[in-house]
Amino acid sequence: MQAAGAGNVAFRDQRLAFQWIQDNIAAFGGNTNQVTVWGESAGARSLGMQLVAYDGKHDNLFHKAILESGSPVTKFLDADAWQPYFDSLVAKTGCAEAADHLTCLRELPAQTLNNVFNSTTPLNVTTPGFSAVVDGDFMTAQASELLREGKFAHVPLLLGNNFDEGTAYGKKNLNTSDQFEQYLNGLDLSDGTVEEIATLYPDDPEVGIPASLIGRPDASSGYGLQWKRAAAFAGDWQQHAGRRLLAESYAEADIPVYSYRWNVYVNGIGPILGATHFQEVAFVFYNLESPEFQNKPETFKQLSNLMSRQWVNFMHDTNPNLSQASANSTEWPLYTPSAPDNIVFDVNSTGLAYTEVDNYREAAITYLQENVYN
């Protein structure tokens, strides 16, 4: 696949969709010079890949980007890591004896491949993590390296995380420090890195997440006594470290970047999960009929009104701040090297928001940025 230039094929499909927009959107009244790409979670991750694809060359296919709870920062693998999976696939599909394995796979009925991928034990090999792969073309290096070298699409950026992202990613049923370190060892981290992470994320519920959960979970809850520790690490590893590196890289390049954090406890989500992953989506779409708003005060609707308007403002004017904001509203500051500030959305705050310096868990997140994704 690497020899055929077929790596990252789904990401190339996304790029083709961007080109389709350029070729056709004018017929729908759209402006080809005013395209904003916007994604959340896996959507934000994939758009993050597009920011660093082709060393940042984006051919003016898009002009702004919004990434909610996702970035390109992760550990990319390469063709060698996928070889055992590919070998098992060609054997399972009867393509092993074909002169050209890739051509054989491409000519199979879609249902044949679907049956393989969706069987209980599809290939009897470990599946590498799904992400971009370093193929020397679409992706030339690790995202962290590309960001530090300025090889990314120089377009204005709005991005952010929820306070308690890690409760969507944290490993459950960890009750001892030994179990926590075994979990880290399973992430293909060196012994020294595991030891350092265990120190930076101590077994102390007071510094773990979510803050909405006081102390440790009940022993019978299924979350484990180390839950707040595991959630703090997992959220930084999966989300916060990448968001901060992306914001820092754009700010260093003097590109407009607006960064947020979101801290709202919505209807239906208990203290053990807090302001967890995905829950801001209904707010930015002004979806007041969503369950998140039920039995909640008027401030929830007011925050949704504020955020949805700011998102539209950014898409239209590159600046999320409202021209007709109320007197007590909080100005969303640019994120700069000398003032790396987030806006924090919080229904319990005057004006529904406040600003903070982006330095929470600074030592731990910096360590992850410098040692885990390279």
C-alpha cells in the first residue's frame, strides 16, 4: 500500500471532499474563499490531520478551522506496523496467491471485506491504533514534529477541550498504583516514562478529575479507587496535551488562535463523569431541545446562545467576539506566546465565562508533549 501511494486513503477522501466544495459550492451560493472546516472528537482529530498533511500545504481548500476536543497529536505508526494485519487480511480473503495483493483486495465485493472486518475474530492479529500513518507523502512525520517545525496549514483556528475529557477515556477498575502502572505499560511506554507519569499523576483524588466527584468512587461503582488519577492522565494524553501544543504552535507562528475550555455539568451526567467529552456539542448548535438542557436553569440556554453566536462570528469574521455583547460579557482573548489564555465557559460564572492562563497540569502536560508523541 505504501509503494502504491495508498496510505491514509480515507484522509485523502476528505481532501477530495474539500476539493468538491471548491468546485461546486458557488452553485449553492457559497464563497470558495470563506470555507471553515469544523469537527468534534474524531472529526476534530481528522481535521487536525488535514492541518499537518502535506507538511501544511492545503492549497486554499479551507480558510479557517474549528476543532472541538481533538487534535492531530498522537503517535503515528507506519506501514511496517500494519504489515501483520495486511498479511492476515490477504490470507483471509484468498488474495495471498494473487500476483498483486492490493489489486486483488480492491476487486473483492464490498460484502466480503465487510464480513471479515465485522466478524468476532476478524484476523487473529492485534489491530494497530487507527490514525494517520507516516507514509512520506500525506504525512511525512509525527504531528508533534510537524507542529514544532511550522509545517501546518496557516489558517485561523478555534479549538478547545472540556474540563473532564478524561472521564471518557480513563481506564476503569484500577484500584492500586501497581494496576495504574500496568495500564501505562500497556500503552507501549518505556519503563522510565511510566515511572515519570506515575509521579506526575499521583494517587491523590484532590488533584485528579473530575472535581465534581469528591474523594474516591465507591468501591462497588466499577470505576476503581484510582479513577480520578486515571481520568486525569487519560484526558491529558488523549486531548489536553495535543490541544495545548496546537494552540502554542499556531500562536508562535503569529496565526490567530482562540482557545477555550468548557466546564458545565449537564442534565443526565453524574458527578463521576463531570464536564465530560462531547457535551458541549448541543450548546454550539443551539439545540435547546437536547436532553442536556432539561431541568436546567435559564443560564444553560443563555450559554448556548453565546457559544453558537461566537462560533458563527469566527466563521464569518475570524473573531468570535460579538459586536453587540452585553456589558458584563467576557472578551475572548487571542491565544499568544506572551498571554496563552483560554476562555472558560461556565454557567456558574458571571457573564457565563471567564479567562484563565493555560497552565493547568503544566509539568505533566509538558512532559507528555516532549516524551510521548515523538
